Amino acid sequence: MARAQWLAREGYAVLAFDFQAHGESPGPFITFGRRESLDASAAVHWLRTRLPGERIGAIGASLGGAAALLGPSPLDVEALVLEAVYSDIETAVSNRLALHLGGAARALAPLLIGSARLIIGEDPAALRPAETIARVRAPVLVAGGAEDRHTTPAEIRAMAGAAGATGSRLWLVPGTAHVDLHAAATDDYMTIVGGFLRRHVRGE
């Protein structure tokens, strides 16, 4: 909410919505960004219809960022901010197993991923944001916490390195983990993310 309020104070119109199986939206389970990407595309399409000719920026954190990358085509925006977005499902599952159960639990990752495929009906090979980020035509700001153990700095650097659009950049936030970066580093967030949006959405 605080992030949306800040954007509104900056003069942006803000659209926040629930993905399927989140908040008040129905759905049996999350799909790590795969089906959620259809929701993200629908939201952008709605904005294009309601505000023709306006430039659009999107901020996606964690699953929201994956949803911006895993659709059939790149999200139709002029600027994209990705916060703490996993690089591939195998690494994401391994990191979380190690964090909660210890490093030896990483060996369970293939079993869990195989089970997830049966449950959600999605191919793990399609859950690799570090590969699909290269399709994004808009400048991308890839951000993450320097102390994040869910989505590690190595993953964030890999994501930034794969972003092909001119104007893309990397921001590793010192002293932060897998958290709301706006809340954790408010002043720097407003400077860095705010500047990125002003440059690529407003053209300042």
C-alpha cells in the first residue's frame, strides 16, 4: 500500500490487482508466475484500452515479477521493475529447501518439482524467468536484497545480465533480504526506482 501511495503522490495513476488464487481472486493454486502472467497481460491491456497513448510502467515483486516475464509474449510496458524474482524454478525450490531444512534438503528439489508439475500442470522448463527476460523490449530495473537467501544476489545478477534492452540496470540493496524493498530502503527506493520510472515512463 505504501508503495502505491508513493507512486500516486508522484503523479502516477496506479492499478493494483489480485492474481488468480491470491487475495479475493479465485483459483486452486499458484503457478509460480506462469498462469499469473495472463492476469498481468490482461491488466496492461485494460490500461491500454482505458488510457490510450499513455506510457505504462510495471513493478513486479517476487511472484509478480515472474508473472511479468513468463507469458506467451513480453509484457507490453515502457518500463519494468523486477524485485527479487527467481531465476528458474529449480534454483528457487532448492534455495527454499536449504533455507528451511538445511543444505542437504536440496536433493529433494527434483522430487518436489516433479510433483508440482503433476499438481499445477506446468512444465518446469517454462518456469525460467532468467531466460524469458531477454524477450522484454522495455528497459528493466532488476533489484534484489544483498542478503536475500530466497532469491540470491547471484540470481539477481544473472537476471540483470540477461536483460537485453537498452537502459536496463541492476540494483542490489545492501542489508536487505526477501522483503518489500520500498519499505526496507525507502529513500534509496524513491531515488533509484523513481528515477528509473521518470526516465522511461515520463521521458524526463
